[in-house]
Amino acid sequence: MPRLDLVPIFLPGRQEMLDCLCETLNLQLGLEVRQHRPGFDAQTSFDPDRGQYNSTALLRMLLGDLPVETNYVLGVCGVDLFIPVLTYVFGEAQLSGPAAVISIHRLDPSVYGLPADEELLCERLEKEAIHELGHCFGLIHCQQPACVMRASTYVEDIDLKPAGFCHECNPLEVTATCRIFP
Ligand SMILES: [Zn+2]
Ligand SMILES: [Zn+2]
């Protein structure tokens, strides 16, 4: 079974959510999921001018800190992420590579002045995690409305799509042949 390590980054008080994500990704993607504490200083990805964290820099740090005998690594952040050309990103991943990173920050209804909703937050987190891991599996964006690989600009877009892949994007064959990284 291919292995995935979840790496919490600035995610205090969210152990329960992380445990839940482990279980979901195991069931949905057939991955053996572990948790791995970051061995790098994520604060160096902070951009003081933007007040956000550079997701590409975090991807590089995750790659430089790959746990032993893993296939994929997914950073789960509690802080806001950006890439220079965009105001924000929900996540970023390497296409056909081992590393991805996501943020729960803009998935949280309370960030938009709405009442906290843990269930909705977890649903969104699951979809974002599966979407970014889909890129790691080699999948690009899909136009099908009922596919997790559909691109999402706003959080409402995430709510409109399911957590699963459409028929064409089914990555099960991809994960079965994935590489082992030292
Ligand atoms: Zn994407
Ligand atoms: Zn699709």
C-alpha cells in the first residue's frame, strides 16, 4: 500500500481534525497514512509584506524533509498561503511528484464572518487534500462539475464539487504504480 505522511504546519489544537483526515485519506485513496512532525523552520516561508506564507517555499521544505520510505507528503497548514501571482491559494502540489501542501485557513467559515462549522471545514479539508494529492498522482484540472479535480477559486466552488474523482480522473491505477522515495 503506498504511504502518505501528513505534516502539520502551524496547526495547534487540531489533532482531532488531523486524525480524521488520516482515516478519510486511508479509506478514500487506499494509502497508508502516517503523521510526521516537520523537521524544518516553516517560519522562513513567511512574507512580511503580504502577511502570508509562500506555499512553494513550503513545498521545497517538505521535499527536503521527506520521511523514510514514504511515497507522498502533505503539509496541512493553519496559516494563509500564497504564490506570487495569486492573492491566495488553498493549496499547491507537484504534478507527478511526492509533495503537496494545503491550508485550512480559508476553508474555515469563521474567516468569512460566518458561524464556525467544524463539519463543513472538515469536508472542505478532505476535498482540498484529495485534490492536491490528485496532482501528485499526475492528474491535471478537470472540467467535470462532479469531480474533485475541478479547479476552485473560491471556497464556494469547493462546496459544489464532491470529494471523489470522476470516471476519467480515477487515480487508483496511478497510485498503484507510484514510486517509492527514500
Ligand atoms: Zn489544482
Ligand atoms: Zn475528473
